[in-house]
Amino acid sequence: MSDQVVLGVMGGSGLYEIEGFEDVEEVELSTPFGEPSDAFITGTFGDLRVAFLPRHGRGHRLTPTEINFRANIWGMKALGVTRIVSVSAVGSMREDVKPGDFVVVDQFFDRTRHRPDTFFGDGVVAHVMFADPVCEEMRRELVVAGREAGVPMHDGGTYMNMEGPQFSTRAESRIYRKWGVDVIGMTNLQEARLAREAEICYATIAMATDFDCWHEGHDDVTVENILEVMRANVGRARTLIRSVLPRLGGRRKCACKDALQYAIMTDPSRIPADVRDRLELLIGHHLKS
């Protein structure tokens, strides 16, 4: 596959409504791992081709655990996407990260229990490096673009990925604070893991909507409060996406693009033919080298 840059954006269904996004069409895909959350919304922004996907489906139909993360990332890969910007609502675990602030995270901590988060298995084993789960090249560009666009930005932080769909108990929230996490959400870690296996660069824009339930000086998190802040955040998210897209048009120099180069442990001659066929999009070029 060539290194032609095609950008993907994961998030809410309204993110693609940005000025300058043209030639819009919907693309429905089937994958070896089932159906993605919705049709991909593709188009052009200047000289770049861009694909948007509402991770919960339009109308927010899927719980975090019901999202078919493998199909979503596979679909991005099939469209030629090499970089994904993920936009996600989170709870803040820090006093200085206020509702309405954006955090460009650099780490994740997993508290999920019920989610497939690898393309491998069934006769083929791959161990990708994941010490630094976010593409630093993309992360830096997001921070710069956000600050230039006047978005309240925080550079770096740890995203705690909880299972959901319920919010935290007060005891959980207080313990997570002691662990040193910065924000808490329900969706982005699986995306990051699978994007790395697919050799796609990945970065998260975490939009704080609340203080979870640890903060005694604020109301406990409610859906009504979150939706109110989210509505205010949508405009800023569009501004940030519009600002960062032109910055992501160069060739990739990071290690994300070669994440599988030494990760596949299975002797190619022992990989079942049907599994090899199913994973051709990901591993075909590595097995031929």
C-alpha cells in the first residue's frame, strides 16, 4: 500500500460539518469482522481525502461496549486511511482540566472487560509495541493547531478507559484520581490498539464535559450536564479539525507505519489459509517480504 495520506476522523455524527469539506458521499462497507458503526462519510478538504465515522452510529444507537471497534478500524484501513484523529467526550480527573477544555492525551489505562481489541488469533500471533500508544507526530500537530485556533488545550495526559455504559461510582472516581489519571472515557483505547495493529497513526482529542463525581464542589455527572457542555464543544472541535487537517498532509516518519514489521510471530507456512486471506489487508505485504 502506498503512503498516500488519507485522514480519518472518529467521533460524533456532526463533526464532518466543517467549512471546506466538499464532495461529500456515504460509503457503506462490510468487513471480515462485521459491520462498522455506520456508513463512512467521505469527502475532500483541499487536497486531502478525509473519512468521518460516527463511532456510536448516527442517532447514538450503540453503547461503548456494543461498538464494533474492529470493523470501524478495518473500514478506515480499507479506505486507505493512514492517520486517525479521534474526538471523544471525557470526564476530567484534574482540577485544572475544566469542562470545555481539550486534552491531547499521550497515554491510556485499560479498565474494560468485555471487548475484542485485536485483529489477531485463530492461528496467527502478533505482538505490537504499545508503550507509547499515541502517534507523537500527530499529537504535537494537534496541540499546536488547537492553541493557534484558540481552543483551551492541555498537552499530554492519561486517558482511563472504563467499561460503561454506567458512569463511575464515587469510590472508583476517587481511586482513579489517586492513580494519577487525567481524564476518563469509554471508547478510545480499543481504537488505539487496533489502529496500531493496522499501522495507522492515532491520536485522541479528549473533550472534558464534567468532573466525573469526585469533585465535591460540582454537581455529580448527569447526562443533561454533559450534553450541554458537548453542544458548546462541537463548534470548537470542528474549528480544531479544520485547523489541523492541512498539517497532516505530509509523509509519515513515525514508527506507526511499520508496527507489524517484526510483530508477527507465527511461521507464515503455519498460518491457516482462511485466516491469511481474512487478514490480507493487514499482513499481506509483510508476509511477502
